[in-house]
Amino acid sequence: MKTFSTFLLLLSVAFLACLPGCKSDGSGQSSVTEEEAPKEKVAVPKFDRDSAYAFVEKQVGFGPRVPNTEAHRQCRQWLAASFRQYGAEVIEQDFQARAYTGATLNATNIIARYNPQATRRIMLAAHWDSRPFADSPLNTDRKDEPILGADDGGSGVAVLLEVARQLQANPIEMGVDLILFDAEDYGESGGDNAESYCLGSQYWSRNPHVSGRQRPKYGILLDMVGAEGARFPKEYYSMQFAPQLVNKVWKLAQNMGYGNYFVNDSGGGVTDDHYFVNTIARIPMIDIINRPVGAQTGFGEYWHTHNDDMDIIDPRTLRAVGQVMLAVVYREANGEF
């Protein structure tokens, strides 16, 4: 009887210990939900398009953000300080990369972490460097000079900075990693070596700042998301690696009234940062990138030219992309995405 009583006592203790963190999933097994279930739902905040526009303007004010330049160094300091100001834990992942020209690039991936202890996480990303040459076939002068990259680099970063500002003002329990990849745009134009681009995301994918249970569930890359009349088709590699995520994001955007930006057309494949996150880090990541219809280069006419300045940035486009990103983050945190 003593053995049986002890068994009952132990069984009762085990049952009571399980109550706070277990639930039945209908299969006869219990699953821990403390980390998975949000304790309190948080409404999706409003994306401030004027704030995002000012963030683009600030980056352009430094000049071209090309690795190994003073403008690059100053912008890095400002970006890291801004994320810290908005309550993030910041990792500055320094690395050296060999460019296709033979130059050694001193570069830095900037990682802003919210709720770094959380295991339920997603990631949003953009590249923060700008093109060292104005080598578009549409460009006729100053081809050897670096470009400002207001849209190609600046716009995606601006959206993530505004997301960071909103995460501080409207905190959630889910983990969010905002990653700014460096040395994305120092690749060989017209060559077959696609790996000459996206050096920062290649480095991060081989040396991620997280592992195991803290690996993000998925990622979303923003590239050229600020131009007037931008058009975001469903990019080919995104559909190959994460078709369900693409369709969910596009449906959400269309339901929010942004169907004129997020179109159901199929887009060609772009060897962008998401490609290496998918193929090296094995984290599903999609790319939101502007692909105008009938564009000679496949991108906007300003792409890789000196016309990529503040004149082509439209706050309405920044708001469309930014509001969708906030909806994804907060709906995911609320268990509704």
C-alpha cells in the first residue's frame, strides 16, 4: 500500500505540474504552449510613411554607402545607434569579403533583435549598402561613380527602421530579427558569377547569429520597395522555396487594399539575398522586389543609375510595404497569420 500511495502522490504532482504549460492537441499527446501562444494580442500599429521617408533621406544624406568609405562607416554608426534607440539588442557582424574586382571589403551585417530570448521568431531583411558603379546600360555618364541608392538599398532599410520604431512603441512577445545585409551590391554586372553579389547574406547564412530553436520560422526580404508606382510580382525563387508564404503575404496585402502593388503575376528569378538564405542557411525567405512591366533591365529605369535619388521615392509605396510588414509581424505574433 505504501508503494501504491507513493505512486498516486507522484502522479498527482506530475499532473499539477503539467497544468500551466500543457494542452491536448487531440492526438492524445500534450504540447508545450507557453512560448507558442501569445499571452495578449496586440493591435497592428499604423505605419508612418513620413517617418520612413525621413529614414531614406537620412541615408542618402551620408552619400553612397559603399564598403571601405567614410559614408559607409558613418551610416553604419547611425543605423546601429537608431536600432538601439528603438529598444533592440544590436549585433554588428563584421566580416571581410573579397570582391570580384579583387578588393577586400570591410563590411558589417547589422542585426537588430527584439525579444532575443524568444524561440518563436521571424526575420525581416534588406541590404544597406549602395552600388559602387552607375553601370546600368541605360546610364550614359559618370559610370564609374557610386550611386546614392535611395531605392536600391535605402527604401528597404527605411521600412525596417520604422518597423523597429513601432516594435518599441507596441511591444510583442514574439521574437523579431531585423537584418541589414552589407556588400549586396558589389557584384559583377553582366557576368555569370551570381555569387559575386550578396556577400553579406552569404556570410551570414554560413555564420548565423542564431541556431537551434531560435532559428527564424521564415524571413521576408525587402529590395527596392519605395519607388512611385512600384509593382511586386511573385518572384520565382520565392515561389520555389516558400510558395505558401508568398501567397499568404500577397493575399494579406490585397485584402488590405494594396493589390495595385502586390500583383498576382509571376516574376522572374532574382539572385538576391533571399536566395542564399534559402540555399545556405536553409531558412525559407521570400523577396519583395519591384519589377516594372516591360523594363529593359528588368528593374526600374533608375536602377544602377544616378537617378536613384530621393526624387523617385514615394511615401505611399513605403506605407504600402511597411503596413503589410507590420500586419505580418503582429498577426504572426497574435497567432492569426
